[in-house]
Amino acid sequence: MWAPFLGLAFAYWMSSSNQLTSNKWLNQITTASDVFQSNHLMQSVFLPSGWANPSWPLLLTCFFVLACIFFGNFLMDLVSKIMPGCVIGDIEIDQDIDNYWNSLDDVDREWSIKEEKNCRKNLAGMKIMTDDSWKKL
């Protein structure tokens, strides 16, 4: 759940950096001991410059994802009460589909058998499939 938030936060930070988008914002360093001043601070989120293009959509989406992380269950309950047709209920799938091994043609089934026999014989008893699947095959 945190990966989209962290990805958006990092994307916002990168896109809001003036030093990455233009050379006119670079500060000169005269000696090797000078500390580079980027003027890219965390406080920029609360300033108008932090909401400039192209970074503001990323920041807005980042806040939305953060709200979904913390209030997602509450929001889903609210949506289900307001729009009960959007609720995904228990779905019962009743399809008459044969198992995988019976669906294979003869060439593929023989190849799977030979591969499993070879693996169990030559690779110190290593198995590609479970014993139950081997019996079904």
C-alpha cells in the first residue's frame, strides 16, 4: 500500500526541483569546501512554488493516495452506503472446465511427463510439480 505513495512522493520531489528542469536555478560554488545550496526545501509544499506545473498533479495524487491508505475502509463503507450498486458481493463461479492436465494435447502432456521424470531422476530428486499434480498428470 505504501509503494504508490512513496513513488508519487519521490516523483513530486524530482519534478519540483528547479535544478533538474533548468540550468538557470543553479548556484555557483567557488571552492570545493562550499556547501551546495539547492533551495529545494520541504517547506515548498506549503508555498505557491510547490504547486507549480508539472509537479502539482503528482502532489495532489500523493495526498489522495495517503488519504486512501488511512481512510480507505471508511471511504469504501461510505461509498457502499451511498451507492449500493457499486458493492462487489460474493461471486460464485460455476464453470464446467476440465483440469489443466486433461486440457493438454498429447505432445504437451508427454513433454511434461518427460520433463518431470528427468528432473526427479537427474537432479537429486528435485520436483517441478507436487506429487498430487504428478498423479493427475
